[in-house]
Amino acid sequence: MIAVHLSGQIVCVDMDEVASVVLHLPNHVALTRAEPGCISFTVTRTGNPLVWQVDERFSDAEAFYAHQDRAASSEWGRATARIERRYTVEGL
């Protein structure tokens, strides 16, 4: 199996989007880290208050896609759907 690594940024356009990320991120992180196949998952603020760095690693494509599906249909996914993501994915 080949691990899948996603790296990139969540980029907010204003403080309303920031507030949505801040509100929903803790639960999203906890749920993601508990998913089968999640090796690591970190989301950290950068020096820019509108930008977070995202790094996640899953054991294989199946675990990665399961995470993507769960996240998209979650409260996090609904609340942050319009916020820009700049991601690259390796291992697919």
C-alpha cells in the first residue's frame, strides 16, 4: 500500500470565514484523527491570520477517499465549503 499525503492551505477571505474555521476545526481534527487509516492530521495557523497550513497522511487511497467523503458531508464540510483550499496530494 502507498500512503497518501495531502499538503496545502486553507485560505479565508475575511474574519467571518476565520470564525467558521475556528469554531468547527477542533471537532473536525478529532474526528479525522479517529478515522481508520489516518496516520497524521495537522492544521496550524500560519503567520497570516487568514491562512492555515494543512498536512494529512492516510495509509492508502481507500482511507483517504473515505476521509474526503466523511469530511464533505460533516458539519465542518458544510460550514467551510466555500472557503478556498490550495492542496496538493501525493500517492494517488
